[in-house]
Amino acid sequence: MKLQGFRKEFENLKLKLNENESVKEFCIRLIELINQMRISDEEIHDRKIIDKVQMRKKKFDVIVVVEETKDLSKLTIEGLINTLKSFDKAGTTV
């Protein structure tokens, strides 16, 4: 039952712009949710997570840069998160 809730939360996951959520805060929520899903025996691959974040392209202008500078077939969730955080620290618009 919990796993279904986690799946629904993952599908609806987005940056909380109205609450001025930072990329770092979003990444923390994302990692916590993924960990809960994996603890509940959900097999969720990095590619699915990266695809999910890419779907939020309108919210993450930096994703365009990631798509143009990284090999997405080899990008891990950790690599994506580190890239997002580095743009957030640099004050890049997200």
C-alpha cells in the first residue's frame, strides 16, 4: 500500500516554485522518495528518474544545458543531481 503512494508521489513530483523551493531542496525530496521506493522493493532505475526530471524541462532551464553537454545514456542520478546543485550554487536560473 505504501509503495502505491510512493509511486503516485513520484509521478506527481515537481519543483515547488510557489514555495521558492531550491534545486537542492527538490533533490533532497527526490532522493528521499527514491530511497523509500527502493526500501519498499521498487526497482527504479536511474534512467527513469532522469527522464522524470527531464519532463520538468520548463521548470529546469539547466536541463537543456545538461542535455547538450552530457551523454544521457551514461548519466547517473547522482551525476544529474550534482550538475543541478552546481548550477544552483552558481546562481543559474532554474
